[in-house]
Amino acid sequence: MNAGDLREMTRDELIGKLKEVQEGLFNLRFQKATGQLDNTAQLPKNRKDIARILTVLSEMDAKAGE
């Protein structure tokens, strides 16, 4: 997911996507702890996706506050 796609989403869609990605990260961490995680590259990918979503949300807040 790239920032351009995220900027086209509404605030509610972004919040829903954020919750979805956070749940996915939780599940990946749980899989890692139990030794069932095959693709460890998913962990940093999910963290970066969360950061992108939060960045776009803060941009929206800053733009709305102008």
C-alpha cells in the first residue's frame, strides 16, 4: 500500500484500514511467538503500513485545522 492510495481514502476508511492492519500485526506477532510465522518480512511491512496510515491521518488533521 502506498501513500497515494491512502490519500484518496476517506478518514473513516483510513481508520478502518488502520484497525485491520493493527489486527494483522497482532496476529503476526502471535504467530512469531508460537513459531508458526513463515514470512518474517511481513512484520516490518505492517509496521510501515501503520506509520503511513497515521501520517496521512495527521496530514488530514493538519489540513482541516488550517
